[in-house]
Amino acid sequence: MTPVLASSELAVGRNRFGIGLIDARNQAITAGDVQLDFFKLTKNGTAEKRGDAKAVFRAVQIQSKGFWVAQTKFEEVGQWGAQVTLARAGEPTRSARLNFEVLPRFSAPGYGEPAPRSRLGCRRVQRQPPRAAAHEALRYAVVGPGCPRHPRPAVPPAQRPPTSSLTTFTNKLRLGPRTRGETPHDARSGLRPPD
């Protein structure tokens, strides 16, 4: 049995310790009871047991793929080791060791830490060069009023673009027949009966 570290990084504090287990035929081990024992490795070559945890298999898409996960806590930075023990019914108990490094802190927010503040904040509305009033009114009508902290100036009604014949035609299609003699089919196709 070969353990493979699945956690991208481990740091001081609470951690989700993930490993993959591979058997002698290079197949994933997905069943059994997995016990993890964690050891702090010292400079003189000894190891001191600091904790243990039971791992649970988490499948990824299908049951034959996934990894083993255990919740644990590391109190110190440096080199650590884990002894993985696998017990399966009808088979002898197997164990293997794995070394890893514990960092002072995570590169991303850890458990219970607030998310980092955005550096951008609320972006200011960038003014475009002056153009025709009708174009500005159309841009305002299409884009909308901007963010709450930096609203765009209101456009006077006189500068709003007039309703186009396309808008009238679209409304007519959506609302259905308006005059006598039109059928819903005629209204949808835009055809009018001859006068």
C-alpha cells in the first residue's frame, strides 16, 4: 500500500488532511477502515506522536475514484509524518508512512478566517467622451443606472430616443391583435389582411 498526499497545503491550525491509497496493482483503495497517526519529526531523527484521526473515503464522480479525508489540527510548523493503517475484513492489517510539511499559514483563507478584501472596491463609472445626446440617452437606457455609490446622472426625457417602429412592431407581436380582422397568426407573422 502506498499513501499519496492529496492536500495541496497544510498549515498550523485546523486542517482537512487528504490522502490517496494505492495498492500493489496500482489500483485505488476505496474500502476499509483507515486510521491516521500524526507525528512531529524532530531534528535529531526522532518522532513524537501528536494526534490521530479516522479517515473517511470521499468518492469523486464514481465510487472507484476518490480520496481519504480526516479532520486534524497541527500546532507547530515544520516536518511531520503520518502513519496510515488500513484494516479490511479477511485481510491482514497494512500500514505505510508519509512525510509532509506544515506551513505557518495557508496561502488562501483557512477555517474561520475572513475572506480577503477586494483591492478594486466599487469601480468608478468612467465617463466617455461627449457624444450626441440621443446616443447618451440610449446608452443610459440600455446599460442602466450604475452602482449605488456612483450613480449615473439622470437623462432628461427630452433626450431619450423616440420609440422606433421596431419596438412598436415587437409590442404588437407580444400583445396580440389590435384591430378588427386580425387573427393571432397574422399578428405573430406581422401580416395584415388586405383592406
